Amino acid sequence: MTVAGREGKAGRGPLRAFRRGPDGGRRRGRLLAGLGLVTAGLLALHRFVPNTPGRLGSLLESFLFWLGPFTALLLLCAAVRRARAALLVLLVPAVAWAVAFVPLLLPAPSPGARELAVVQHNVADDNTDPAGTARALADSGADLIALQELVDPALAVYRRELAPRYPYHSVRGTVGLWSRHPLGATRALDIKPGGVTEPWQRALRAEVRTPYGEVAAYVVHLPSVRLGPGGLASARRDESAALLGGVLAADPSDRIVLAGDLNGTVDDRGLAPLTSRLAAPERGLALSYPAALPLARIDQVLARGAHVPAARTLPATGSDHLPVLVRVSLHGPARP
């Protein structure tokens, strides 16, 4: 009676989850630990995940941030199950995620001297309120506004609404740049991937004469990607990014600011021709797409000869993207 009673109490104690036999808490603890190790491996070694078939590597890197919430869910399950070994193992992916993403969550530094505020926004060709979108962007107080999917008749609305505060602008195809500061030479860029036969003009370069010297500003819209049964269809985007990377490599400018809908995150290896040459924001997640439930920042502002202290999103407009406001701090002496 006494022994049985003690055993009964032990069965109701804190180790109960480990006394359920082969199908009980121990097995669930091993499963959680296994998932934790896989998650840690994906976070730390994602560059080694092959991109074929289906560009699995790029797909993983597009949503790498969300392995953090997944790890938090695993930790919660391990805590509920009182699986102490699994809790210890799950600290590994938690630390790996923290190293990669916690810096983005830290408070942004105060604005400093010699900074430009840049808004990047894909306004959407089916935007039903271009006037309201333009006014919202102008109210941001940005120095530069880069827009994609500019189509008639909405283009005339953007020109009209932005002109009072942004007297300088240039449009090439479906991309455009509005500026508070004078623009110099502007030209279209050919980054059209092979196989595209229809008219396709989605990149420009403009010289911006800022108070801190001349800046080469790029506005681009890389081809869209699609997720389907065969994986991530990003071949055209990757080809276009490689073409643009070649243009950047040949650009002699000391200072470059690139704003665009790149249809990819800065972790995505498909954008390596750009991200290997340009600095990304140091603070701020600024998840921009889709606007209704943002999962990734595919609207980017990157820079060379400068660093990018912070990025944040602005309130939703009539687009399926959120606008992104990015601070760019220019280095070096101003040009005469």
C-alpha cells in the first residue's frame, strides 16, 4: 500500500511526462530536440542548402526570419512537456536566430548629419487611389521617392500630386524617381532577362545633386517570383539581378543608393550580385509584402559609399506593398 501510494504520487509529479513509456513524453522530447537541431542547421548553414531542385535555398532564405517564431513555438512545447533536454537543445537555434536577427530589432540610432531619407514603394498598377498614395508618400518628408509599376493614367496623378514638394523627377518605363534635390544625367538601364519579348523598361539611373555631394540613384523593379509545386520560380529575377550587378560593378560613382522592388529579401542568394556590393539596413525589419499580412521585406534600399542605419514601413496605401522609409548616411567629404 505504501509503496504503491508513493508510486502513484510519483506518477503525478514533475517527471510524469517521462514515465509514459515509449509513446510518452520522452519520444516527444526527442522529436522537439530533433526539430531544434534541424532548425539550427538551417539557420547557420542555409548557404549550403542546394538551390536545385526548385531553388530550395532561395526559398528557405526568403523566410529565414520565421524560423525564429518557429523555434519559440518549439520552446513553448518543450516547456509544457517539461522536456529539459529538448529545452537545452532548442537554445542552439534560438541563439543562431538571435545572432542573425536581433540587431534588426534594436532601436534605431538618432538621425545624424549628412543623411538622406529614401522612400521605396511599389505603388501597384491596379492602385485605385494614386492621389492618396502620392500624398501619403509626400507627407513622409523623404528626400527621394522611388516608385515602381507606374502606368497611365495614374502616372499623371503621381506627377501632379508630388510636384509641389518634389520638383525634380524622372520616369523611365514603369519606374520613377522624385527628388527634393536637382537631378543630373538620367538614363534607362537594360536589365531585361532573356525570353521577354514585350516592352520591358524597369530600371533607371539618375545623378542626384544633394547638399552632401553627388549620389548615383538607381530605381529598379526586378522580375516577380512565383511559388508553386515545382518550388520557387526565380530564374528571371536572378538573371536580371546579375545584369544589374554588372552595371553596379562598372559604375565609378563613390556613392550609390539603389531603391527597388527586388522581389527578394537580402538573405536570398539570388540577390547576391547586389547584396555583395551594397550595404543593407542595420536596424528595422520593415516587412513590406503582402501589405495585408507582411511576411518579408522585398522592397529594398541599399547603398555603396554609405551605410544604412535604419528602415521602417509606412502606413498602407492602395498598393499590395507597404512603403519602406530608409535612412542613408553618406560617407566622405561632399563634392563641390
